[in-house]
Amino acid sequence: MRTNCVVDGDTFWFEGEKIRIADIDTPELSPPRCEAERIKGERAKTRLLALLNAGKFSLSSGLRDEDKYGRKLRTVTREGRSLGDRLIDEGLARRWDGARHGWCE
């Protein structure tokens, strides 16, 4: 069983639960639709790992507890700031609007 690891820019395992960051969407890695998506997806994954490892964070649930894949939908915050917002500000994520949008140019 996985304990703690980052899957991609918006999904990670924490204390045995698979968490999907609820407020963002990042490029896909499995599989990416193009090379540009793969590159940006790897950058988002690396950045999320750094953000999660930077110190204690909080997980909070919203309107839905889980997605259709059984991942826990959570907003991840540190000191009152969403880590998803950090990824958006850095150009590595988009605000989740309920639909997937392409990352290929």
C-alpha cells in the first residue's frame, strides 16, 4: 500500500489515502496527450512534491467527498493559502471548472 507519494500535479497519496486536489487541474502524465503536456505535467508534479514537503499542511473537504475514481477531493492549504492557488499562480495548474481542458498547444 502506498503511504506518501506524489502521482502527478494534482494527485498524491497521504497516510494511505489517495487525494485529488479539488480546486485545480494540472496536465496529465498517464498518458500525456503531447510532449508539451508531459513537460508541464512533470514540472507540476515536481513543484507539488516540493510544496507538500515544505511543511505542515491542512486538508479540507468541500461539496463532494470523493471523485468517480474513489480519490478523496480535498483543498490543500498551508497558513491559510491554497497550494492549488500557488500552482495556478506559477502557471502549472488551472482552476478546476468541472471539465478537462487540453494542455497541448
